[in-house]
Amino acid sequence: MNMKKPLALLLAAGMTLGLAACGNGSQGNSESPAPGGETGGSSSGAVELNLWSFNVGGFAEASNWEPIIAAFNEQNPDIKITVTPINYQDGDQKLTSAITAGTGPDIIFEGPERIVGNYAREGLMVDLSDLWETGGSDIAEGISSVSQLDGTYYMYPLSVAAHCMAINYEAFEAAGALQYIDEETRTWTTDNFVKAMEAVRDAAAAGTININTPGIIYCGAQGGDQGTRALVNNLYSDYFVNEDGTAYTANNVKALKLLQDMVNNGSMSANASFAAADELQAFANQTCAVSFCWNYANYTQYAAQTQFTPFAMAFPSDDGKPELEMAGPYGFGVFNNKDEAKIEAAKKFVQFVCDDQTVGVEAVKATGFFPVHSDWGDVYTGDADAETRAPFALMSDYLGRYYNLTGGWTEQRGYWWPMLTEIMTTGADVQTAADKYAAQANANIG
């Protein structure tokens, strides 16, 4: 069943793609100036708030919050913000421990997977629907729909991006494979993807290009699993979750079988010891001709190593209309710590950062992503890297469903790559492996 649904994301043309850093961020604190120059917040009516921020882009460093908080304090001198950066290695454990101990933050900066899917489901978050009523009119439905739970908004978003892939332009050119892509829209059909990869395979075999394998299906760990999910989901426009996101399915059998066949005929390879980082390094080294885990952050990270042109592409789709995964959206949630003064102050801060265009644009740039407010336009115009960012901005036209809120999401990720390993490296029956994956993933819902 084709479950593709157009998503009209009216986002700015110059908006760009970034990826939240996954390394260890600074664990220091950044404090806004306290009222009257005091550090203890003892001025009459002062409210002290703790903001915990995952290491999304530049927000891995507490210092990048300082100008934002300083601007907020110009209008709200009696609200003191203390920032604690946390990372994706141990941030969840730290949050759980703090919440259990009653010392959790007042504000969290992350995405709906945690804010809505985890904390709101546990009844820990404040209703932010009033912020949406005031400033959410130009935020796309695809973003607003994942910022709520049962009709109540628990996240107010700041920025959003899309995951994509990339090809080695010169290798494709030498192999005669550029004819199979649309360079202007950076899209291609599934049929043309197959033809392109076969052309690269044949050129490598003939010695025309120095490539070991056209592409690598990495399945050694869950790192970068959004790339293999997007590849499988797009090939025949079948998501691996059902329409309302309440269950995992085995709808992608046709796509998985195609990839298995491509591995068997040498137009693709599979590696059960590779995660995305390994595949990215192989792409940078010209071991393979495509990467399924590309974004602006990876472009900058590997730029010095690539002796070729990494050409950003949307994932191939049977109808040529890709639906890319959101990298985010990222925004704020407010924990219900039973203190009305703190709750109101926290909401005021969140609204200021996300809706004040002057400050909000700088906050968006700190994430490396692009704004959820379509009215803000091209926030990177005039920047030195604006031309480099442009292809990633184009990917915003192809954003699809955000299915990370399906129950048991974290556990599901642990079943995805073993399924790929079984299918791609052992020649297992695709339907049997896919059914096993869906049954395991569904067992953790609820």
C-alpha cells in the first residue's frame, strides 16, 4: 500500500541542513546576568530557571546561549537562566536521574522524540498551546502535528532540517551515470537509481573509475540508521509504520528485496561491521560512490578529505517524489515543576527565543538548521557559505512524515540494523526477516 502523503512545508528557500553534533559537548554552565548584578537571584520577584540543552549544533557549548539570554534579560531582568549542556551519549540518563531526584530542569531543548514521545507521555510537561495560538500560524502542519500529543502542544519549535544522501559527482560523470539524476531538483527515480548504481559498478570493474563498490548498506550498529530507513522507505513509497503511526509494519519487503538483489549483483554491497560513520569515511576516501547519511555538517567535516565533489541528493523514489526524514524539528519543552511563577517565566523565555525574529534567527543559526517560521525567509543570505548550504536548503522541499513518535521507538532502532544484516549479508528470506522485525518492534509499543 502506498502511504505517501504530500507535505506542504512552506519553508524559506534559503534554509539549510545541519546535523546535531553527536560528540561530547561542554558540561559547563552559562548564567545570564542576575538582576542588579547579583548572582544569587535574590532581588525581589526574581525567578531562577534551569535550561538543559542537548548538543544540537553550536548549542553543544553553553557560551552560545549567552547572547540569547542577554537579549532576553534586557526585557526581563528578573528572570535568571542557567544553562547546562548535555549530550546524546549520557544525556538521557542524566535527565532521568535528575527528574527522579526532583532536581530536573525547568526547560529542555531537544526534539519531539523526547519532549513529546517520552516526557509528555509520562505527564511531565506543561501545555504550550497558548504559544502556538500566538505565534504558530506560519509553522507547517508537518511540524505542528508532531509537537502535540492528543491535541495538546508540549513542544514549541525553533528549527528543522532534512536528512539526505550524496553521490561522488566525478565518479558518476566518468561512469555515465549522471544521465539518471535530475541535477536541478537533485531527485531520481528508483529505476534510475538502479541503473546509475549498475553503471558505477561496471565502470569500476572496467577500471574507468577507482571505486571499490558503488554503495554500502551499513548495518553494524544503529548510528545513522535514518539513512538506511530513508533509503528503504522511499524506494517504493512504503513507510515502515502504519498511517497513524501506531504500529510498525513489514510494508517495505519489496524495497528490501531490491536492495538484497543489488547486493547479490554487485551494484551495492553490505557491511555488517559498519555504522554510518564508517560509511561516511569510505565515501570520503572514494571507497564507495554514494553516502546514505549526508548533511551540511558532514560536508564540512569531510571537506578537507574529499578530493571530489560530494553532490547532495534526495533519496530515490519510485515516483520521483522523495519524502525525507526530518532532522528535528528542535525546540523547547517546559517541565511542570508545580511552580506557576517558574512556568510562566519559562514560557516567556521560550516564546522570546522562538518568535522574536532578531534573536530567533541567531538561535536558528546556532543549530545549523533552518527556521520553522516560513515568514522569516532566507536566514543565511549573505553568509560566506550560503552557496554551499543551498543544496541542503533545497531538501526542505522534500520533508516527509515524522514517525519518531511511534511507541517503542528506541527499542525499534535496536531491531532495524540486525534485520538489515540478516537480509543483506546472510541471504535470509526478506519477508520472514521483515515480519520478525515488525513483531519485535510492536512488542515494545506501550
